[in-house]
Amino acid sequence: MELQELITRGRFLFSGAPKRLEIFRNVDGKRNTKEIALASGRNHVTALQDLRKMKDCGLIQEKILDGKPMKKEGCAIFEKIPLVNQVPLSYFKDTPKARPVADRNIGTRSRTPREQLSQPLKIPSDTELLDICKEGEGQIYEFKESRVETEKVTKEIAAFLNTKRGGLIFYGVADDGSIVGADVRRQDFDQSIQNSVQNTISPKPKIEISELRVMGQKVMVVVIPPWNRKTPYQYTKDNRFYIRKGSTVFALTAEEISRLGKGEYVA
């Protein structure tokens, strides 16, 4: 079983159950079930029930010595499986959902429709990225595996630039949400993407590229700002205008280009 799947199972098991997570924290291959319960502030029966759930999910196992389960004072000793033993406990904790940033007033007057622009998306933490990978691609998230052509990334950027919220591209994540890791240094990736963006998108946008470390893997994050409600962005490689709708890139119709020209959002 892959580590990412085990983390997903753990997050489901421990969601809204901090006491159960505390029991998991105290599983160290030395304490027996009574000692784990005592250290966690739980009664023995409840602790046993939670330990069985963790075992069924594949997160822990009974410690074996000479082919037999180890016991202390008649109670079993559990240990975390090697695959998750080094995973930080924070990976299993609930991740608060990010709240949208409210628009700030300009002085004492209200913003005009053209001034009411969306805020740039924030870069997620490593644990938030795990949640994003579980949910899959959508209006603001795109996954790209390593070795994908730079042009494909740039075309996605051009499409996000014409949307209300912009988007995030995660380079090093497969289409199914598996974290496979980036195959380049951030500096090299940044240079390649920035050069492509400057050469094939008009007007020239400003994008940000950062690096995350998730489960020991590098993931590059391309942050595309929301459309500025001024000039539509054109992908000059084929002289077309694109937009992101859901998880798909579409060529803008003449009517949609006209709407953008009036400062109206299409997606």
C-alpha cells in the first residue's frame, strides 16, 4: 500500500477525533495497550477499540518476536508500520479550510465593479496539498506529472489568467492525485516556465513559482493570479484565447471574448 493512501486513511480515521490521534501518538512498540490507554487519558476498553481500528486501516500492527505477538503483563504491544513510522503527526491532523480574503474598501467609498477583483490564491501547506490531491482537479487546481512539456503548462496558465480566481498548477502530481515528485530544481523549472510565459502569453503576466516538500517529494506550485478585468490574455503560440472551466481548458468563443472585453467574468 502506498504512503499517500495510508495518510488518507489516517486523516479519515482521526478527523474530528483528537483523542484517537493521541492514542496513535503513544503507539511506540514499547507500551502495551494498558500503558497506551493510561498515557492517552482513555480507559482500556476504548483504547483497545481505537487500536483495532488503526490496525484494520493498516496503520499499526502487533509487535512480533520469534514469530509470536509480544505482550507485557498479558496485554499486547503495538507498533506503527515502518511506512508511516516517520510521518509527522501533523499529516494526520484536521486541516482548517482556507477562507477567502475579503475585499478592502478604498478610503470611505465602495469599490466599483471593476475594482472588485478576486484575491490571489494562497500557496497551500503540505497537509493542505494532501487534501487537494484527494479531492482532485477542479476550477482552480491542475495537476501535472514530471516531464510534461513546458508548452502544456504555459497553455494552462493562459487559460487560468482569464478566470475570476486564477489557479494553482502542481507540477509533480499525477492526474489521479498521486504525488510523484518533480524531476527538476525549482530554479530550473522557474526559468523554463517564466521564459515560456513571457514569450507566448500577451499581455505578459506575472506569475509566482514556489516549492513544497510533501512526503519527501518536491512539488512545484505555479500560482496564477486572477484576471484583472482589463485585457483578455492571448496564447500567442496559436493566437487563440483560452479559459479554464472546471478541470478543462476551452477556447473562448467570440461572444465570450466580447464579454471579457467589457470587463465581465466568464468563469
